[in-house]
Amino acid sequence: MTPAEERAFLEECRSGGSVMDLDAMRLLTEKLGNPEEAVPCVHIAGTNGKGSTLAYLRSILKEAGLKCGYYFSPAVFKEGEQIGVGGRTMGSEKARAYLEEIRKASLEMKAEGSRLPTIFEVQTAQAFCYFREMKADIAVIECGMGGRDDATNVIPAPIVCVFAPISLDHVNILGKDISGIASVKAGIIKPGSRVVSAHQDEAAYKELKKACDKTGSSLTIADEPVNIRFSLREQSFDCGGYKGLKTGLKGVFQPDNAALALAAVKALNEAGIEISEEAVRRGLKEAQWPGRFEIIKKKPYIIIDGAHNEAAAYELERSIREYFKDAKFIGVAGVLKDKDYPKVLKIMMPHMDQLITLTPPDNPRALPAMELAEEAMKYTNRITVADSVEEAYEIAGLLSGGKEDILAFGSLSWLGRFKAEAGKKEN
């Protein structure tokens, strides 16, 4: 496969957008020798907290001595980071080798009258191929969108299905209410799986319970963390019989995410996968996850957070109040047009002294910075529109004057570039 052929194939896959059915994905994996069947999985669905829960689980499983594969989407900071086994990401050489196999299978599919796979389906197939080749003991897989028709759902019955909190998101695709969205996400539940869930809205809980009853699966709700001690350095809490658990991940929502991971660990233990208390403690403490209330600089603080919907914005706002009380920030925001950005701004703007808006780069779904600024004008006229992520960082620094804290929030797609810009200025 030449570079030109590779570019042309990927561009054609991207042009298909998102397709919510599994027919093409099933055909693709069949032609690849069903790599999705090679490794047992933990499957994570939900709206907010999926990534952090995955981070806790992969860290705990690694500390337990297991060769753990992982797959999440999209990449937060750099392409390829979303697929790995152990502490090693897939890498461009492996990705290209799998892509050649996938392209060959896809062209056969096209000749047989099937559509080409979407770019997400291609990446998901690469993850399965990598897990198989690396002989992973177990894989932790995050749904891309929804659940029932998500490309990841070609896997056989997971050992454990994990549900982070379900809220309104992607309403134009998944459904316009919690019940409808939860029904779609519950589609990952299969006979033989154990199911663990965070505390859910009543409508979401009913849909999960209905799916469990239908498949004969058990449903366990995660224990609530108690005695929580929040800190910008380290957080500690008790949960499910464990005392003094610690996590380096920040944000008031992290003890709940960790509690969900603990429920999954308990289910894995019940399934015969031995995970010691020591592995749990070390795994929680060492877990890393970028872009979620991540402090990238101090004095003044610069924080990045991928709060792109109403529920995530509420959690971010709670964290601000917990750690910073009544302090005001220089805000930097950029979102996608299909998100409920008016509600995000309504929640966040009381904490903003000034706001800089930007257009998330290289994304056809990006909301223009000017449109975001116009919405923010409902709350303040202290708004600047930036032409790029780099310019937004520069302006934020000038407005801060080295004194006011900076908070960048919205779509994860540009936060990596913002963090990289902060790194350049330190060197």
C-alpha cells in the first residue's frame, strides 16, 4: 500500500461519517479472522466518566500483573494513544500494517456490495488486531458512542459491562431523553455478562435493569465513596470496605469514577480474575488520564477539562467551587456545534472573569468561535475571539498577567494543542 493509497482509503472512510449499525463491522472483523474474539473484555458505556473509569481499571489490572489492552476514543493529545497493551501504545508501524489488512478486506467488502467501514470502525478493528497479536490477557474497551450499534459492540459477551453515569448527549443520534439514550447504551449487555453501574437517573436505571432481566445478567450498583478529602495534590476516600484509598486524579467526580472501577474489580474477582487489594491501591494512585481537571501549570494555575456537555459542566463547576471557592478565571472555550453549549456556558460563565473563544481545529463539527462568543455575550462583554488555539493561549497569558488562573474547557479535540503550547512556553 503506497502512502497515496493509504490517504485515499482513509479519506473515503472519513467521508462516510458515523453509521450506527454493525453489519459492515461484523463483515470486516470476519474477513480479519475475528480478532475481537481473541481477548476477554471489560466494556464501558455511559456519558461522562467513561475515560477516567477506564484509566483506573487499566492501571489496576496492570498492577495485578495482567497484560491489559485498552481502547478509548477519540485520542486526547496524540493519534495512536487510544490503543495500547500494558504501558505500550500501538505505534504507527503496527497501525499501518493493520491498515493494509483492513484496506484489503474493505475493498473486498465494497466489491461485494457492502459499504466501506467508517474511520471509527477502522480504528476499532486495529485495536482488536493489536490485542490479538500482543496476546493481551484482558482488554478494557470504551464505547465510542451509544452502545448497541457502536463498532466496539461486535465483541462477544464481556466479562463485565460497566456503565458510567448516563445523561443527555448526542441527542440527534441516540435519543432525545434519558430513557431512550440509556436503552441504546444498554445494548452492550449480553447473556453471561456481569453488569456494574454508577448511580443513575431513575429512567436510566430502569433501562439497564430491563436489559439485565432480558439477558439474565446480574446488576450491581457501585458503592458510594465516603470520608472524601479533596486536595489539588492528592485525594483520599473510603469505599466498599477499603479505607484510605488515594488517587492522583483531580476533580470532585473522581472518587465516584474510582468507586465504579472498584465495582468492576469486584465483578472481575467473582469471575475468577484475581486482583489483590495492593493492586487496587497502587492502581488507583498511579492512574493517569489527560484532559479531565488536569493541572498543566501552577502559579498561576492553568487547568484543562473536556467539559463539553451539561453534565460534565456541572461536575467541572463543582470542582471549581471545591478547590477555588469564589475565585474567577480567565476562561478559554471551544466546542462542537452538536453539543448543548448554551447550557455549558450558563453553568460556567459565573466563574469567568473574561472569556476567550476559539474554533476547535480540524473538525467539521466545530462551532465557530464567533457563534460561541455571541452566546457568551448573554453573560459578559469581556470576550475575545481567537483565531487559533495558539493565539488563545497567548491572549489568556496576557490577560492573566501571571496572576489570574486560567481554565480551558470544552471539546477534548483541541486541549492537547493547548497543553503543548503551555509546554513550549516553559522551555
